[in-house]
Amino acid sequence: MRFERRDAPYWSPRTNVASMMLQVLAALVPAALAHVWYFGPGFIFNLLVAGIFAVAGEAFVMWLRNRPAESALTDYSAPVAVTHQGVSDGTANASSAAVTSAL
């Protein structure tokens, strides 16, 4: 008996990278809202400025490499990285400040 050999993944993906990154951004919205609640609306400004610089930097690097910027910018990896970094840094700074003030 001969079995068909298939490489992983055994099913075709139903989503692409861009839709998955948008889902990650949607999942980070509650954390961003919590940061706005605890730290104020300046967090949104920081996210916007960091996002603009991340997207511009990614486009600039693609320009330096003589590659089309659209291929790198349409997967939303820069906004996801900025949002994730902003949310995680705020949490780390808040918890370390709370520990320091408790001592």
C-alpha cells in the first residue's frame, strides 16, 4: 500500500499575514485603552509618533535596498511592533515604579 506524503502544513491557510496582523492589532486595543486609562492620553500620541517613524523607517530601508516598499508595508508588521512595544514598555515601567515606591 502506498501512502501519500505531504509536507506540513496539511491544510492551506485561510488568512494571510496582513489579516493576521490586523487581528493582533485588534487584540492589543484593550491593553492600549488600559494604558490610556492609567497613564493618560499622551500614550496615544506616543503610539502615533512611533508608528509614523516605524512605517517611514521601514519604507526608507526598502528604498535603500531598491525594493518596493508596498511589499513590506502591507503586512502591518511595523504598527504591530510599535503597539506591542509601547504596551509592554508601559507595563514594565509602571510595575517597576510601583515596586520602587513600595520600598
